[in-house]
Amino acid sequence: SRINDEIKSSITYSKRIQDALIAHQNLTKDAFRESFVFYKPKDIVGGDFYFTYKVGDNVIFGVADCTGHGVPGAMVSLLCMTFIESAINYFKLVRPRSILEKVNELLVNSLVSENHNVRDGMDVAMCSLDTNTNSLCFSGANSKILYLGNNEPQVIRGNPRPVGHWVDDFAGFEEKVINVNSGDKLYLYSDGLPDQFGGDNCKKLKYSKFHSILENSSNLSSDQQKKYISEFTNEWMGDEDQLDDITVAGLTFN
């Protein structure tokens, strides 16, 4: 019992550190009319994180889901957060595909030992908005985003591979460009909620229903939508255990 209390106390303090690092990464109010982030780790600390950077006329933002959850996930997330910041602030990269490729390189080179390769990494949806032209660039590593333009839903998919070690030859991440308009909405998320078991039949939520929930609540204000998603998540899980970290971010363009 004493050892358990000491470990829990240590992890709880680690949460303060992780929360402090993530807290300043809230989606900037300057670039978006409204925004919210619903963040619900499975354990005290987690492997999901979100980020935003302002570089000149570009706003770079995204949601990442690192391998695992709890302490292992938190360790990988801190490493990936550091590499993203390095790619943007040290290597001066602004295009999502260039940032992901640099992070991939840094991560692969870091998680190597003499005895074995550590095959941990992250799924991430990353965007860069040019605030002058309203041009949005998206690259995804095993991730997708939901874009609502003129209330028409569009699921935009990234590459079907994570950042980190992978089985095939790496040819680079693709990049997709969207010209956004005032009032358009964008959602980024980890797979935590779509993969969560719950409901009357204790089945996975799945992406089709998850996307419908986002679409049907998109007319609410950001604060109201965050509350709606939080309440839905708790109702959906019921007595079921949370299986993974859950992150959902939404924004409305100026």
C-alpha cells in the first residue's frame, strides 16, 4: 500500500508537468473564431497531446496519439512534443509534411539501441493555416480530419502509417490543401472515442457514428459542443472501462 501510494504520488506530480506543457498549446483565439479541446486521458497521464504554433502568417496545429497510454504513452508524447517544437522552431519548417518527415527522422534515430529498435511512435493529424490566403495544408500519419465547409462533411485522410519505425520503405507524407472560408469548421481527434466500447450493445462507437455526432452538434458554440461531447462520452461508456486516451479538438475559421 505504501509503495502504491508513492508511485501514484509520483505519477500525479508527473501529470502537473504534462498538463503545464500542454496547457499553453490551446488553439489560438487570434486565428480562429471559436475553438475547443476535449481532453480525457485514460490514466493519470496520457499519450495524447495537442499543439499550436504561430510562425509569421502561419498557424500550425494538430492532435497526436502516441503509442500506449499511461506512463509509457506520456514518455513518448513528451519526446514527440519536443521533436515537433524542434522541427518548427529550430529547423524553421512550416509545411505539415516537412514537419512530420523531420519528426519521423528524429524519432527513428532516437529510439535505437545496440540490442533492439523501439517501435514506438505516434499517429498525428497536422495542419498549417496561411492566415493571409486562408489556405489550409494537412498531412496525417495514420490519422484523418473532418472538415465542414458549407455544412458539407468531408473526411480527409492522411497516410496509413504512423510517425516512427514502419515496415515499408518511407516515401514521405502526402499533403492536401483546402481553401477555407469564414464559418467553415474543422475537427481533429485521436482514435480513443471512435474505438471506445459502450452503448446498449457494448460495441465500438466507430468513426461513422462519431463523425455524425460532430456534425449534428456543429451548430453549437465551442463551449457547448465540448460539454456535449463530454456528456456523450460518459453516457456512451456507462460502466465500461475507458480503453484509451480521448482527444477531440474543433475550431471555426474566421
